[in-house]
Amino acid sequence: VQLQASGGGLVQAGGSLRLSCAVSGRTFSRYAMGWFRQAPGKEREFVAAVSWSGGSTYYADSVKGRFTISSDIAKNTVYLQMNSLKPEDTAVYYCAATSRVVARTTAGYDYWGQGTLVTVSS
């Protein structure tokens, strides 16, 4: 399975970005997908996840109400819509996939994309 994340960039506080993660190599609909982020000097942390059916979504408390995860099985792509961005959202964002149940930890994922940098200026 290959994951290709894109959509990062520089945005002012209060702005929005939409990240995309294209999945190839296996049947996309059989994977739960997650987004994680890693700020400089910090550990990689959970941001959001969606079950392979798309019926269940999960969020970190820090992004709940501002970020939305969604999946498009026809396009083999998962999205992370990020609104009301804050400087503390600055990080490299990674998408991940698992054939197991959806998880909130890095250990729960088998495949990782290369990351896309999001920088939020104050």
C-alpha cells in the first residue's frame, strides 16, 4: 500500500487548508485511515481517523469542531479539512492506513505517507 499526502502549505491563523491522501496498491475500502501530526521536537500525535466504511470518525480533542476527516472510496482518497487554524496546528501531517480496527495510536497503523508540512502564522 502506498500513501501520498498533499495539500500542506502556509496559512494565516484563522484560515483553512484541505489535506489529501491518495491510496494505491490495495483495496482502499478495506482500510481504516488516520491523520497524525508531528511538530518540531514533539512526538507524533493522533489528529483524526475514519473507519473503512466511512461511517465512524474520531478526533483529537484539540481539533474537534475545527477539523473534518472524510473519505472518497471512488477516488481512493481521504481528506482532512482544517478550519480555524491556529499556530499550534503547525506540524508535518501524515496519513496512515490500517487493515485492523481504527486506532488513535501510531502503533495501530501499518502504512504511512511521507508527510506534508502545514505552517500557520500568527
